[in-house]
Amino acid sequence: MGYRVRWGTASGSYPNSSAGLPATARRFTVSGLVRDREYYFVVEAAYNGLWGPPSEEDSAVPHEGAIRWDSGNVSWIMEDVRRVIGSTAGPGMLDVLGPDGLIYSDSGVSLPTTFFDVDRQVFILEGFPGFEIPVVDAGREALENTCTGPYRRVRTRGDRNIIAVGGTFWVPSTRSPRPPYLQIYIPPGVDNQADPRRTADTPFMYFGLAFRDVDVEGGLMYHREGRGDVYYPRWQAYLKVVHKNKKEPSPAITDTRNMRGHILDDDGAGGTPTRVELYTNGWERLVWLRVMPMDPVFGERIFLREIAATAKLGRDISGARFRRVFSIAQRREAMGNCSHQPGYRRTGSFVIRMAVGYNPIEGSFLDPPAQVGRSPLLWYDWTEFYTDQAGAYPSTGIVSWIEIERFSREVVSISL
């Protein structure tokens, strides 16, 4: 029958309260707050004169220069986000997932097309039957059977106050000649979702973040020709944020149909060096991805693609763990009972010579290698000082890698 908003400056304590608001209320402004101090909020619903239990707690820090999410002005929001992330992406090359679950871009506001299914632990792309992206639970220390396919993971320590990661990936060619030079192969039949045994094999190379109940992935995903109704094979940027304690669908952003965000390879160079960076901003509760593929022959930047999303971080993200992952993800449904069999199926799919900080074709370094950022301006190589875990699932036979320089430069191949 109505609502009220309660708030305070300590988690779990809400001494301040609004008056009763009508049942149609969707917005309430709290004024007179102290700048740069964190406030905690809950909402309670009224029914027959009684107040129900508080909602899930949320928090925010009022400060000058904040993103004007509640303005309703797309131009202002895009201007603010560009300022916060230092964006130089041109029109049409920046997408933002706002706290209201809508996608903001230079062309306006739209509904997201990708959602996270909490119960099945997959992302689902609406409008493309059977298109699913499994989620690897990277919150644990050990390399585990996740029922989502094989992977190679290198993980940072949580006590080094890392706020960003980046690296130059070598992206295998999407248009390789016939074997023995073929670098990527996904059998067309794995996409037939009418059969639950089909795996929808999807190669990935990405950076991730695990912090409290938030898990973020940002990087590149591969689609063979014909997937998503696109006639050519491509690598494409994607960013997804999962709040594990929320049951409603979490949107994600992918570049399925935006050709300007697709990495192609038509020059016969055998791959594309691509700078990928994943950043956090606790003040704005924002994460964002930058993808910059370079022409392998002339060294010029092909495009700059940026994707930003709101995430429930905090001013202090001490303890955050970042990871670098190469994988071929498969549908959980295709795995059957994972307690009695491996968390992958043999399909004949393979990706060879994915790499970070290294050109496996010419045998030369790519600068910069994999790096961590401890401030917005300073980067450090992803060395043993910042890293305490590396390995692959399964440990033998499927995933192989060559460490050119421990943690910072390596080449990974996965053959199913």
C-alpha cells in the first residue's frame, strides 16, 4: 500500500526515515547529506498499516562530479561516464549499463539483450535460441571442475590493492587457411540447442574480478560463422557483472551485431594483437572494459571499443582478486552429472596459439605484457610478486601452455 525509505551512516543501522510514500512511488530524493561520506539505505513496504522487513541494503557516496544517473538526460550520463573513465571512444563505440538495468549509448537508451540466469548459472542472449554463456565460479582458490569446459587461469593476490588489469592478447585468426594452419575450429553441430547434449562451444580470453558478492568478466569471445545470424566469424568484446546475492536477472553487454566492435582477420597475418584493459572505480561503483585491436602489419589501432557497467563495489576494494582466463566454455546441460564425469565434452573444437604479451607467429614480444594497476596511472608487470595461483582444468591432455615469461607472457592452446 506504500513505501518508506530509511537510511544511516552505518551498515545495518537506519535512524533516518522518509514519510510514507504512495504505492506508485519509484523515486525519492534524500537531501542534506554530507559530501564524501557513505550512506546505507533500505526500503520497507506497508500493508494494512504494518511495515514489512527491510529490503536488501544498498549504499552510495554523494560527491561532486558524480554520474547523473537520475537526470534522465542521456547526453549528460554519457558525458559523465566519459569523464570518469577518460574515454576517447568515438560515437557508437561506448555502451554503458546503468544502475537501472538499461543500456545507454550515444544513440539513446535501450533494453539489454543478454541476461544472467541465476539458477542455471548461464547468460542468455534473447532472440538467439540456444545462445548461452556459462559462468565459471572463480571465487574459489583451487582450479575446479566447473561443468563449463576447460580453462587456463592465472590469478592475482588479494593483498596488493590492485584496481585494474590489462594486457596485449594475441587473438588467433578467424579466417585461417586449411590445416595444418587452422587456428580455430568449432563444429557447426555443437550449436544445435534442440539436443541438450550440444555444447555451444565458445572460446574466451578475458580478465575477471572477484570482490565480495560481485563477479566481473570483460574481454573477448569468439563466434563462428553463422552464430547470431552473422555470416562471418569474429572475436567480439563483452562485459558482464554478476551480483551473486541478487535473484533478479543481471544484464550484460555483448557486441553480437555491432560490426564496429568485431575483430576480423582478412590480411593473412595469422592473428591480431589486441590491448584489453579492465578497470574499477569504487567512488562511482563502476567497472569498464577497453578493447583496442591493432593492425598486425602496420601497427595502427583498428578501433577503440569501451563498455562500462555499474557494479556494487565500494570506496575500498581491498582484497579484490583479478584473474586472466583462456577457455572454451560449454553448456552445463551438456555435461550431465558432473560428479561422475569430467566437466567438459569432447567435440573436436580447438583454439591454438591464444597468447598474452607474445606473438606466437613471429616469436616476438608484444608490449605491454599482462599487467596490474595499483593506481589509475601506474602499471606493473603481472609478476610473482602480485600472483599466487596459476593452472588449468583439466590439468593434462586438453589445455596446454608455454610460459614465455612467468605470469606475464604465455601461449595457450585448448583442444577438445
